[in-house]
Amino acid sequence: MIYFILISVLLLLMIAASVYSIIQKDLLYAVLATGIISLILSILYYLLQAPDVALTEAAIGVALTTIIFVITIRNTVRMEDESDKKEKFKSAVK
Amino acid sequence: MDNTLFGYLNYAVYGTAVLVILIGLYGTMVKKSLLKVVIGLSVSDSGLNLLIVAIGYYKGGTAPIFSPGFLENFKSVSKMVDPVPQALVLTAIVIGFGVTAVALALVIRLYRHHGTLNIDEIKNLKW
Amino acid sequence: MEMIHIIFLIFLGGAVLTYFSGKISKVLQDIFFLASVLVPAYLFFAYVGAGREATLSLGGITLIWGVNHFSWLFSLIVLGLGSMAAIYAIGYMKGKKRKGYFYFNFILSIMAMMGILLSIDLISFFIFWEIMTWSSYLVTIYNGHDIQRIGIKYFVFSAIGAYAMLMAIVIVHHLTGSFLMSSMINFYPNMSLSMQIWIPVMFLLAFGVKAAMMPLHVWAPDAYSNAPMAYTSIFSGALSKMGIYGMVIVLVTMINQIPQGFWFREVIAWLGGITAAIGTLWAIKQDDAKKLLAYSSVAQLGYIITGIAIGTELGMLAGLFLAVMHALFKGTLFMVTGAIEKQTGTTNFNEVTGLIRKMPWTFIAALLSIIALAGIPPLGGFVGKWMLYESLITSNHYLLVIVIFFSSTAAFLYCYKFLFGFFLGQEEKEWAHVKEAPAVMVVPMLIMAVMMFVLGTFPGIILKPINSGLMDLGFVDSFKHLWESSVILNVWGNHVVLQPILYWIIGIFVFFMIFLTWKGFKTTRYVSTKDISSSGEVPADDENLTFSVGFMQPFMRAVAPAMRRQIDKYYNGIADGLESLFEFIRRIYTGNGQTYTIYVIVFVVIVLLFKNILF
Amino acid sequence: MKKVLVILLLATLGYYVAGTYFDIGFGQPHFIKGLLPVKDIYLAQTVKSLKVSNAVTSIVVNFRGFDTLGEVTVLFLAVTALGSILYKKMNVLGERSVLFSSSSIVTSGSKLLFPAIILLGFYVFIHGHLSPGGGFQGGVIIASGFLLMLLAYENYSVSHTALSVVESLAGITFAGVGLLGFMHGGTFLQNFLPTGVLNHLFSGGIIPIIYIAVGFKVGAELTGVIYTVLHEKGESNG
Amino acid sequence: MVGTPVLFIAIPLLAAFLIPLLGMIWKELVRIVPGLVLTYLLILAVNLLVHVLAHGPVVEVIAGWVPPIGINLVFSVFSGFLVTLMIFLGLLVWAYSYRFKRNVDYEPALKYFLMLMMLITGSVGIVLTGDIFNMFVFIEITSISGYGLTAFYKGRDSAEASFKYVLLGSVASTFLLLAIMIIYSQLGTLNMADIANKIHLMNPTLKIVSYIFFVTALGIEAEIFPLNGWAPDAYAEAPGPVGAAFAGIVVKASVYAIIRYTFTIFDLSGAFNFLIIIGMITLIVAETAAIRQEKLKRMLAYSSIGQMGLVLVAFGFGTEEGVFAALFLMLNHAIIKSLLFFSGSYLVYNSKCKYIKEVNGMSKFLPVTSLLFALGAFAIVGLPPFAGFWSKLSVMTAAADSNMILIMVLVLMVSVVELVYYLRVVNRIYFFKKETAIEPKKPTFNALVVMIVLGVIILAIGFYPDVVTGVLHKASASLMDKSQYIHHVLSLRQ
């Protein structure tokens, strides 16, 4: 029962995160959402008795993919509509 | 966990996986920003991987690892989940990462070249 | 290694050698060129007779070559005219650029035509047909003038024809399991009716294009006039005869075997008649000798097509006799035009006049071939036309006779224009320096002029081979007694004694010539075109008062309604429409990667939706 | 308009894909009855002839080792392609992107964590045949260790040559071990070492060797990827 | 000892890992080693092909696990022929581009030759492998090399082309994995022969859906019409020899994959007609799009797509003659289109946009290159006596024997279109005045040699097609014999 609820909640979260990552105009948050998808995925993999895959997904999906996305955003633009190109990542973080 | 609930999981897991794939594809096909396109690809990859792992799962199965004592306790391997999809997914994840990296590098170069990420403005090659 | 192999090897090796020897020496190139045309011609007539066969196995298909009387007749045209044109070409091409290119394609064209004639199986027929097409195409675009239109038009029509033929060939192969012509012919009566109709139609499409049959003729005027004249003489004289050759085979061996063949023959005969009429009208309108001769060729091929399509023995003989004669006189006329072009640099009647004293030998050749063309006795054209009328009347094609008669009378107009425009009329100062063409060009023309005379006076010389050729095709020879050297019978059995009439006509002609010359030398005052006094006004310098300007205006006004509809325009409309369609198709590739992704999904979804139908 | 069309298309596609997979069924035995799926053979042979505890490892490295060889090649190629795409002629290494300036807590923390992460990575791929994890996972962990250092220290640098050498040597080890399988008339990637005892560190024949090579290779490659991308200072219209 | 098929993969991979090290020793080695590897592979391939022609297919198991447990490589006459062709072309591409990049730095040269070698290896792997997931891996190897090579030049819009390729390539791998998992979830195996043996047990709906996904995924690589948006861009923007490699090697491999799925693995009766339909649409759209192109390489790309459509049509006849014709077409297309890409890229070498009008009058400056381009153009439109004619003839014969009159009409009509645009370009080369101030670039010696070799092959096949027809007949017979394939793979014992 708990297993069921856990999985259902994770699945719902995953859908929500993926929708968020697509509709979010701020690419940085969208990328973070994909990181969250990966995180949820790796928990799901663990629940589905795939520890190897869970490890890989956690390392690659959460850490590496997210970071190269972030670097790319840093090198290009942060907002999707690009109306205000001046607003860049650096100013947002500081 | 009873069978009815597990029956729902059939729809929940596969449905979610397919839905995530489709959401990713939607982002790829509709969003104007190149980065969004790549994000869409990455999202749909996630859904796909979930789908593959889900195929290998058996109700009440254990991870395919013969930890000490496993054989003594269970005597049979039929209680294990299918390791093959897991192996395939390992490969798929790594390959997906490689492709994503290449795509992002291309995004950086396109931005350098065009000064924008809007896919409608990057159409020098057509017809 | 049969002699046929050797002949083809000489052609092929000669072509390559000629092309590359130009890098060493121009004279060597000329020698190689002549050798690679004349040597195979000699070898062919000396050593290859009917019944000799040579085979070559390529890609699992056996190619068979051999000769029968019918193909021997056409070989005569090809190699005879080819040799003459080759000698002529030496003079014509002197000092021109891309000589090697021209020679290479010239030799390949001759080889391809010989290959077509010698082919016994359909595949080698098709191969040589295509080689002929592209080699002639390459010469057509030799000038580089307007080639994207003219050259492509020629090739597209040829390709459509050739591909139709290819389809027919593979269907025949499917039906009979063999590529041999004989098996196709033997199997033909057993085919289903639709195949019995479609296979000849597809073959005739190919042959009709090459024979410039309406409505497939639109390429011909441009292509004929655009190629170098040395080549056009074989282009119009021999290459178009390949279409006739194929048509005769299809008509005799296939269409005549089915009852529906009658309608086939009617349609083709009528198409030929209309071609003749239209070609003549357009020829009259031209101011350029090349164009004029090109349209005239189309018209003459119309007669030939009509003759062979009538299907009676006499009609067939008339068509083939005209084919031989056409090769001779049209070859000569194109050579004449080439000589004038070589010497003056232009072929426009409005510019060149009064060359008779500058180029007398050329004039004689032109005069004789014009007489032949117009169908005036004693030269060959007369005999052919006579036979054509005879056959049309005896087969009750009275309406067609009127059409043919109209066009052959109208042909006088352009013949006159050609002769007068170039040779007679006032002399221009501009052309005072013009000399007679070099001997290497004049001699072939004169030889052919003499041939015309001989064949016109003694038609039996060539009618005999034609007859035996038709017998080889399986044509019933009911006119065996008809041929003495110059005696022709009509169907009612009355002798039409040609010779007395001919001698009379020759006598009058010779007398007339002597009279004219004598009188001319005595009293003629040579004036330039500007040396006139029209109401005391001195014509301006830039005013073109040449004889030929506005020569045919009244006549053209009379026939203008008939010429308003040009088939060319319809084809151009189709081509433009297609190009815009293609432009639209090109826009499918929008350049947006997302659109392409959507295409992928659309594809998947469509296939998924129709999966029950598809799989 | 376009969005509606796309959603309709995707809905149709989703209907078919989901329908197909619903048919397959989740958590139930879905193989056609009467067939012997290869996974049963894999599970049996993992213990019986390879003496490897982790069935995923045995599949990835031995049964389907060829896939893995291809996979590390894909990563290798991705690094190559990345370098080729972002290659700049004038200054071989672009200016380093600085994501954020780290406080001293972060830097010292990273310094402390780095050896631990690297050690974890080594542990993971050395024990790949015994426990969850293996070459990929270990390699990725090592790469994330380097990532941490690269993020925390602006001047931290990895020798490109060293990465390339490690990568190449690891690759050669993999392919070379595979070719050594031809000894004794065997086949490519065939085990030629004694397999040892189940659940011992030195068991599984060549599997640990290959997995270690894969670990080094993946670690080096992923570090290379991050390193290359990180040295791609943003400059618009450059 | 004739060698084993696994060396086709292992040796290039080993070399690929070695090359960066070797480059540190002597920089020229990064150019030389791929050539040596390809030469060795060519020798190996010819050797094996001769052996296979005499003794039947060689099935190589990997890691000692017989199929269906392990991965296996199958070197039958069919796959062996394609492998030999690909490696031969790869060697030519290598030789052609040996000094192509001499003026740029060491690093790009290293990457160029590395990726080129892996492009070839990946394609060879696709053809050789007997395992559907392994094929996915090789497709990815090929694709990633392709992405890198497409984006190789900085000065052009190559990144854009490459991005489109990545986009569609990712979609392709999504569909491929979906399809593979459907098969696996039903049959529990990934081995082709084993799948082919058991496919009749599968639920038809699942079977059809997975087939559709396979064709979609592979069709993206094989440039089937609605899926080929990436192809013209990639061909046009990639370096010239890479365009030839795409046309001659990558697409061949993908078509092979489609054919293997259709002929051997799946037993769907409608699949052949499906191939004809998509092939026909591809042929028509691509060839008609080509006629209005303004850029030379784009035109060649569309022409290449169209030819592959024709290949699919020929395969779709489903008869041995059809397969023979398709193989002949593939061979001719590989050789001729490579020649066109090679010579064409010199004709527009120094121009930025590669417009067709920029080839005007190049015959005076580049006589041999122009002549070879003209030869290639004549050959590819199927004029006798050049190589293209025989394949066109065999396609027509096969079509007639399958009673596909409409297909014949359409194919021939499209051929006319093809004729028009090729002749227009040739006319421009020879008869137009050179327009702009673009400096023609003389081909390097090795490029010239490669082009002449290709030209000689075209003439040789044209004048004496028997040099290849024997192998082609055996290859087509080996593809048609499905049960023999299954038997050869599954009869292996430990």
C-alpha cells in the first residue's frame, strides 16, 4: 500500500516536473526541473528494483546533465522569450 | 499490496512514462527556444528510460543481485526482476547523455553564430 | 571476334583516340577522325553481309548483332552520308574550338546508329539508342547558345521516348522471357489486346520523337539549327531515319498483324501529313537558313511517315525511297548552309545575298538538292513524291493527298527563298571578299548532288535494295516485276515511262541554264542593294533592302490563323506549371527543425492510423 | 493552431504507444508462454559460469559486452565531437566560465569531499560485479568529483593530455582484453581468466578488469565533457 | 586464416583509442593510421567475402555465448558485400580528404579522421550485427560521428544542419528503443535470428506497431521522405567527402537495417507494399525538390535521397530480381554519388554559398574534375554505356516481372526530371561563362586519383557489368533465404 502510494506520488510529481520544465519561461528553473525529474526517476528505479540504473541516473541525470545545461544557459540566454537579453544568469544569482 | 492496486499501477507507470515522453516531444516540437528543445529531448529520454525499466519489473521481485545467501534463501532466480532492460537502460542513459552534450555544444555555437536561440530565426538552410 | 566486333571497337577506340590526339596535333586528330569513320564503313560494306552475327554477353544478357537487307539499306544511308559528312567536317571544323569534343560525338553517333541497325536484341537496340541520343545532344549544345532550353528540350523529348521504349522492352521481356526482337514479334499475336496496343504505342513514341512526328517534333527545329552544320547533315539526314527504321519495323511486324492496326496506320499517316503541312508553313516563315532547313526537315519527315504508315507496298516504297533521298538532299543542303556560314559567318537571308559568283560550286550543289527537295524531275524527290501520291490515291486517302499536295507546293516557296536569298539577288559590298569553300567541303556536296541525279534518273538502283529489305521484314512482294532501272508501273498496269519525260526536262533545263548564263554574262549589271532609285530617295545606310526581307509577307498573312497555335507553347505551359509545382514541393523543407520533427510524428501517426489497411 | 495540431498528433501517438504497453502489462510475466527468455539463461549463467553476483554487471560486461564497448565509444565520440564543435582556433582553451563565486566554506568543503568522492567512485567500480554499481556509476561519480572541484575553484584545472591518455589507455585495455579472448581459440571478449568464487572480490574473470577500464574511461570522458563545455566562455555573435 | 568479422569493429575501435596517443608521438600519424586501418579492413573484407562466397556465411559469436544468449555478427554474402562496399568507399573518402585539412591544425585533423573512421565503423557494425539492441548502439555511434562531422566547419551554417540532425536523430532513437522494448517484452530475446524464428507467435498488433516504430527510426537515418528533413542540410553543410560518406555509407547501412527487418525479422505481408509506397513518395518528392535547388550540394543531397527511395522501391518488389536490382542500385549510387560529391565539392570549392551558378565555366579551369562530374552525372541518370544504366535496367526488369506498371511509369517520369537537373549543371560547367571572381581550386593529387579511380569503376561496370553481377546475384539470394539465415545463426553450439 505504501509502495503504491509512494510510486503514485512520485509519478505525479514527475509529470508535474516535466510539465513545469516545458512551460517555465525561465530556462534555469526548467533545467532544475529536469534535474528533479532525474531525481524522482532514480528513486523510482530503486523502487523498481534497479539499483544500478538508479545510481547511474542519479549521477548522470541529476549532476552532470543539469550542470552542462546550466553552463550552456550561462553561455547563452536565460529567458526563453529573449525579450530582455541583458538579464543574465550572473545578476540573478548575486 | 493487493492486485487491484497493482493493476492500477500498470496504467499509472506506463501512462506516466508515455506521458512524459509526449510532454518532452511537445516541448521539442513547439517551444521556440533551442534550449527548450534540448530540454524536451532530455525529458522524453527520462520517460523512455522509465518505460524500459518498468518492463523488466516483476511483482514482488528482487534486484538481480546474488548477494550472499540469496541462493540459499530463494533457490530460484524466478523471484528476480529482469536484468536485461536494466542493462539496456544503462547504455541508453549514457548514450542519451552524450547526445545531450553534443546538442548543447551545438546550441552554444548557434548562439555564437546567430546571437539568438529562437529557432525561427535560425533558418538559413531551407528549401 | 567477328567483323562486327572489330567495327565497333574501331569506332569506340577511334573516338577516344581522336579526342585525345587533339592534345598532340590537330592534323593527327583529323586523320584519326577520318580513319575511324571511313575504315569501319569500308569494313562493313566489304566484309559484313546478311546473316553474319556477333554476340556479346553482358550482365547476364546476351547482346546479338547481325545484319539483314533492311538494316543494310539504312546502313547505306548512315555510313554513306556519315562518310561524306565526315570529310566535310574536316573542312568545316577547321580552326574551331572544341574540335575533339565534336569529333568524339560525331563518331559515337555514327557508331550508335550502326549499333541500332545491327541490333537483333532489344537491349542493345536500347543501349545504342541512348548513346545516339546523348551523343547527338552533346553536339546540339556545341554552340553553347541557349542550351538550357534547346538542349534540354531535345533531351527531355528523347528521354521520354526512350523510357517509353524501355518500358515496352521490359514488359516484352516479362511476357516472353527474352530480349530478342524475333521472340517479341513471334509472341505478339498471343498477347492480350491491351498489350498488343500499348507495346507498339510505346515503341512508336520513341521512334516518333526521333522522326520528329507531330506533336513530338518541337525539339527538332531548334536542335537541327543549333548543331554545327556538319553534324546537322547527319542529324537530319541519318539520325532521324532511325525513327523511320524503327517505325517500319513496328508497323510491318506488329501492327499489321492485328485488325486494330488499320486505325494505327490512319492516325500515324495523318500525323505525318499534318507534320508535313505545319513544318512547311513554319519553314516559309523563317529568315534563317538553318531554321528553314530544320523546319523543312520536319516537313519532309512528315511525308516519309505518311508513306510508310499507309502500309501498302507502294506507300512503303515511297516512304523509304523518300527517306534515302531526304538523306541525300537535306544532307547536302545543310552542308551548303554550313559552307556559307563558314565563309560569311552568318546564315540569315536578310544579310547574305548574291553569292552565286563567289561560290559557284556550292550553288550547283544547292540548286540540285533544292530541285530534288521540291520534287521537280529529274531528281530523286520527284520519283518519291510521285509514288507517294500514287499510293495515297490507290488507298483512298484523298483528303491526305490534298494536305500533302498543299505542303509540297508550298515547299516551293521556301526552296525559292533559300536559293534566291543566298545566291541570287544583288551583291552586297560586305560580301565582296567571300571565296568558294575549300575543296574538302565542296567535293562531298557535289558527290551527293551527283548521287541525287543518278538515283532520280534510275530509281531502281535504290528501290531494289528497299524491296529486298522489305521482304526481309516479311513484307509480301507483289510488285516484283515493277522495277527496271528507271521504269515505274502504276497499279493499273500502265507503264509510266519516266525516261523520255526526264530527258525532255533535262534538255529544257540545260538549255535554260545555258541561255541564262550566256545572257547573264552579256547583259547583267551588278548592283548593290543600295543602288536603287525609289522616287529619288537615297535609302539610309542602316535600311535593310535585301531581297529576302518581307519576302513571304502576303502568304504569311493568309496562313497566319493556322500558325497562331503553336504546340511549343503548350509544352512550355506544361513545363512552367511543373516547375512551379516542384518549387512548391521544395517548400516542404521549411528549414525549421521542429517542423521536420512534426513531419516525423505525422508520419508515425498516419501509418499507425492506417496500420490495418497497410499491413 | 500549431499547438493544437501537435497536441492532437501526440495524443494519437500516445494512444497507440500507451495502448501497446498497457497490453504488455506491468509487473506481470509478459513473455509469450512456452518461450525461454534469455534473461533466465543470463541469470543462471551469471552464477554458474561467471561467478558474478550482480547480474546486470554480467550482462553489461560479458553477455552484452559488445554493447558496452560501443557505448564507451559513443561517449568517446561525444567528447571528440564536442571538442570539434566548440574548437576555437586562436586560443585553444577559452576563458573559463564562472558559474558563481564560491565562499570559503564551499571551497574547503569541496577540498575535503573530493578525495572521498573519488574513493567512492573507485569503490563503486571495483565492486561492480558484487554489488550495485560498476564502471559507469563509478566513472560518473569520479566525474562529479572533478565537477565539484571545477565549480568550487576558479583556477582548478585538469590536464587535458592526462585525460586523453587515461581515456585512451582505458579504451585500449577494453578492446585489448577483448582481443585477448581469442587466445585458446576463444572469441572476442571471451573470459580467459579463472572465474574464482562467487561473491569474492577477485571473481568473475575479466569482468572486473573491463569494468575498471570502463570506469576510468567514463570518468575521464565525462570530466572531459564538463571541462570542454566549461571552457566555453559566452560571447554573443563571436 | 581469413580473419573474423569482429575485427571489423575491434580493430577500428582499438585504433580510435590509440590515435590520440599516437598523435602525441607524431602528428602525421593521426592522418595515416585511419587509412592503414581501413586498408587492412578492406583486405579483410575482400578475403572474407571470397571465403563466404565459397563456404557460406560466417557467424561470429562474441564473448563465447552462442546466439541467442550473446551478441553475434553475421557475415553473409549480402552483408559482406555491403561491408566491402562501405569500407572501400570509406578508404576512398579517407584518401580524398587526406590532405583536405592540411592547412588547419592538428586537433581538427585528429577529430576529423577519428570521427570519419568511427562513422564507417558504426555503419559496418549496423550491417554486421545480429542483435537489435547492438544495432541501436551502432546507429548511435554513426549518428554522433555524423553530428560531429556535419558541424565540422566553423564558417558555414553547419551547426544549424547538425542541430537538425541531432533533433531528428534523438527522435529516431526514442522510437527505436520503443520498438526494441516491444519485441523484447514479448519474445524475451534481442537476437535477430531468434526473433525471426519466433515472430509468428507474437500478437499481430504489437508486431505491427513495433515494425512501424522500427521503420520510422531507421527511416530517419535512411532519409525516407517525411523523415528526412535533416538530410539536405547535413549533406550541404558537411565537408564534401563527408557528404559522400553519408550518401555512400551511412544511408546504405540504414537501408540495410530496414531491409533486414522487413525481409528477415518480420513476417508482415504488407511490409513490401509499404516499402514501395514510402520509397515511391521519397523518390518523387526528393527528385522534384532537387530540380529547383540553387545550391549544388543540396541538389546532390536531394538526388541521393531520391535514389534511396528507388532502392526501397526495388526492395519492395520482394522478389530476388528486385533485391538484385536494389543492390545494384546501391552499388552504383555509392560509387557515382561519391564521385559527384567529390568532384562537385571542388567545382564550388572557394565559394561561400555553393550556388549552382558558381560552377559556370569551370571546365576551363578544372578540366579533369569537370569531365568526371559530367561522367558521374551521365552515369547516375542511367545513360548507357555507364554504370547507372544496368541498375536502371534491372530495376525496370524487376518491376515488369512484378507487374508494377504504374511504378515503372512513375520511376521513369522521375528519371526525366533527374535528367533535366543534372544536365543543366553539366551544361553550366561546360558552356556558360564564368561569372564571379571565384578562384577555382585545383584538386590535390590524392583527390584526383580517387576521383579517377571512381570514374574508371563507373566505366568498367558500364562496359562490363559482369564484374559485379555474380556477387550481386549471390547476395540477393542470401537475403531472400530467410530460413537459411536463421539456421546458420541458431545452429551454433557452445
